[in-house]
Amino acid sequence: MYSLLRPFIFRLDPETAHRFVIRGLSLMQSIAWLRKSFYRQTLIDDPRLNSRHFGLFFPNPVGLAAGFDKNAHVYPGLSALGFGFVEVGTLTPRPQAGNPKPRIFRFPGEQALINRMGFNNDGIEQAKESFSKLPRPSIPIGINLGKNRDTPNEQAVDDYLKGLSLLYPYGDYFVINVSSPNTKGLRDLQQMDALQKLLTTIIQQRDSLADNFQIYRPILLKIAPDLTEDEVTQIVQTALATKVDALIATNTTLSREGLYSPSRNEAGGLSGKPLTNRSTKMIRMIYQITRGQLPIIGVGGVFTGQDAFDKIRAGANLIQVYTGMIYQGPWIAKKINVELLKLLDQHQISSIQELVGQGEEI
């Protein structure tokens, strides 16, 4: 059905199409029988896909990345589409409009997107209100945190602390996003000294909140794909030293490798198929450094079960999609999970957890 609808959807401006989809999800999640119907249609209940990481249970490894549900409005509806977890945001302390439009561009021939959204969102106070009203799904819900664009990097930690403190009761895990290319200077926070100070303070605040609320919320770090091997090594060592709970690899890329459209030089981060190999190589690099000490969520160009299989084999414990859903539709989690199960059977692997980091061994 989506293959029939997509040409009509793609005639719309991308942000108009997104608002249309958000309204549809909002309607679906407000009608209990409809939400349950979607859930029954998309559920793949197979213990071979189950896993547990940083204290959370994941019914399957396919999550939805941040950027789709920016304001935490439709995560219950998204949770009914077969995902093993859903991440909302990126959320900043104060509302901000983001970068000027147009700021998102489709490349159907390459199954890619370029976006320069700039953390457009309604702020953490609005998100708190949404979390307090909407039903709680059974799958983990992550909250992706960023800084406001006019907050100097020297004060960036305050923005992350505000988001973490206000939303701590509502997220199952929190992501520190220092890797978006669309907020000026943000990626400078990945430099070792700045990152160590940032993460140390955030982890200390998390520990304090964990004592106050009597519940532990994992802290994850999302990194860019445009890092050198030395930079990746330093970031991983910093993450291990500060006791970050997991890494997300990767955000969008500034590279235009694999993109051939005349519009390829639009500013922003590239996602989709051209990012597939780059992000998988990054996952493999991280896994080789950590040897499994730090869970990895692999994201970037996941469209099929084979894409997910390759990232898990490279060292990812879980994977996320976003651009793949834009091109393949709302059933993508079910499709990937069904294909993963077939690949497990084909390679005589008894569970997804046995596949992690197997590299070229199978």
C-alpha cells in the first residue's frame, strides 16, 4: 500500500508530508482499538530477537531514531508499528524554530535525505506535558537531548542538565547528542577535553537523580560518522572512562559520497543508503576498540534485514531506522525483523545476541 501512496506523499513538501503523518499517528494512537490493531499486525513475537542492554529489555533490535517524533507527541502510535524501542527528540531546553526553510531534501534515486533542520522543537517543558498525558508503551522510550543554538559551548552542559533533570522520570534512557552537523559548533563538543568535562558532569547529575528517584536511567552518547580513527578511539576511551552506558553510531554525515544528484551540495547532514557502509565501518571500529564492553546502537542506511544483519555482525547490539521508513513506509520494523529471522535460520544462529560482533566468521 505504501508503494502506491509514496508518489503522492513525495509530491508534498517534506515537512508538510511529515506533519500529515504525525496527524495520522496522533489519530491512530487516540483510538485504543485502532492502536491495538496496528500492534497486532506488526508484532513479531520471537525470543530469538529479544535482548537486554543497559538494564532494559528490547523485544526486538529495530528501533526508530530521533528526529521523527521531535516533540514526543506520537511515540505511543509509533510503538504500535512493531519497533523494539522508539527515541524522541532532539529536545532543547527552550523552544526553537530551527534553521530557515527549505531545510530537508529527498533524493529518491539514491534513497537518501539531506536535512539541516537545526533541532527545531517545542522545548522540554512542552515535552514534559506530553509525557504526562500520553499512555506509556511497553517498549523502551529514549529521549535525545541537545543544546539551544544560541547557548555557547562553554555553557552547553547546563542545557543537557536541564533536559535530563526535567525529563528524568519519563525517559527509559537519555541520549547526549553532540554530533548533529546542523547546530554550529556542536560537533566541537566531541573533542576529548570538552567531551570528558561534559560527560563527567552529566553522569554525576544522573547518579544524583537516580538516588532521588530510586531509578537508574542509562546515558548514551551519539557520535558523528565523520571522525578519524584516532578521534573515534579517544571518544570511546572517554565514554568508557566516564561510564557512559552505550554509544549510538552514527549521526548524519557531511560527506556526499554516493550522492549524484545536482542538488547534492545542499548544506546539511546526509542520511539513507549512501551512509550504510560508512556507519557500519564505524560500528566495526568501535567494537574492535571495546570488544563488547560498551553496547552499540547502529544507525545509518538501514533499509533491510541484511543491512541490520551486517551492522549487528559488525558489533551493533541494536539498530535504528529513520530514512528507511521514509522510503519504505511504516511496516519497516516488521519487514526487517522477518528478514532477520530468515537470516538467523539461514546461518543457523539461535539468537540475535549470538550474532553481535561475529564479523566475517559466518
